[in-house]
Amino acid sequence: MISIVLLLAPAVLVAADPPAESTAAPPAEKAADLLDDYSLVWFDDFEGDSLDTDKWRYRTGPRLGSVQCPENVSIADGKLRIALKKERSGDLNHTAGGVISKKALRYGYYEARFKMPRDRGWHSSFFLCISPTPAIPILREIDICEQNSGFLHYTVNAHEIVVQGTDKSLRSIGVIRNGTRTFRRVPTPDLSADFHTWGAEFTPEHVKFFFDGSLVSTADMTDMKHGDFNIWLTSVARRTVDDSNLPAYMLFDWVRYYRKRTDTK
Ligand SMILES: [Ca+2]
């Protein structure tokens, strides 16, 4: 089961970008107003000199154009740092990495601050995932940020698919909810120039996605099965990588989970 879990990636589910007209105009709603109803209950500031393995496990194995290695994940200067390397591993020419929360969480407000690598070729993400198991071969994701480096946008989504196969051949065989209605492309400044903050409020009714504290999209969640999601922070190579300035780094400053004060679970 674990090996299947580790090989999954969100990128394979969003290979095709939709037309530009799906871009959402940012409404005025602010995360700061919403957070008045919430309390911080789980977080990591990535202080110290090593990953807190009580909170995280490593993402490992191949996906898209890279093999993910624990050796590429480090803590330095208050940041979770994922090294993105030109390095042969198995059949692939690059290595990268990621971490997955050991804790699984449900309704609340999820938030992280991070900075992307500059050059093209890396798919970085902050997302919530219920991984498939042999008994329940369904992948469920809430993608708070998926971004291809070098582009001036990222995407959000909430979707679930049926998967089949083994470690080396995991593939989608059916769509329960393909996320076409909830996919949004959000225009941004250069995400490698500065840190930015991504957030998502998950309730029984909806997911509201925020960028730098402002609402960018809302997804109806009443027709998608809910459960407890692990938090993924990762960066993997795409098919073609600009190798000119490697190694590059994906930097996460912090991640936080807030629960509604009225929710006692
Ligand atoms: Ca930090």
C-alpha cells in the first residue's frame, strides 16, 4: 500500500491546461476575516536543523521526470528546502523530493508560505490527499497550489479518480469527479522572486482557495466524498527541465492548520 501511495502525484491529473477563460477574477473576501473563527492547532515553522519526522514522512520514488529522495530534503535558515538536481536515478535524469504529513486532517483552514524555483521544468505543489489503497482504489485531492516553474500562474482544484495498477503502472481508470468545474488557473507575479502565501478553507460545503490572503476560487464540495487528508509539500521534475542553473531549490517557510472554534473534533 505504501509503495502505491508514494508514487502518486497530482501532476498526472492535470496534464492539460484548460482554456484561459477559466481564469477567475479575485473576489474581495479575505482570509484574515475568516480566520477570526479559527484556532491554530497544527503547524511547522521548519526551525532547527532537521526535518521533524514525528510530523512528516518523505515522498520517495519516481514520478514524472524525477526520482524523489529523502537526501534532497533539508531544513536550513527556517525553511524546508527541497533540492532539485540533475542527477541520474533509475531511468530518470533528475532527483527532487517532498514531504507528507503523518497526521490526516479534515475540515479547517490550511495555509503555507513558499517560494518556487525560477527556471522551467519543476512541478511544485501544496495539496491535500487521500491516497488510494488496495481496498479503496480512489485518489482524492484538494490542490491548493500546483505550479509549473517559470510560468506566471498556478492552479487549484478538488477532484477524485479511480486508479488501478502497481507501483510502476499506476494509472487512472475512471473519473468520479474530474474537477473540470473546480479547476481554476490563477494569474500571479513571478513566484520565484518572493515568498507568497496559499490557503484553503475546507468545510462540509466548500473549499475556498486563497492567494496572499485574498479569495481566488470556491469549489462546491457537496458532491465529493470527504475524509481525512494528508498534507503534501513537494516538487518534482516535469518531462523537460532547464538544466542551466541546477541545483535549484523549492523553499517552504511554514505550513499551518487551523480548526474552527466550534468544531471540537
Ligand atoms: Ca520558517
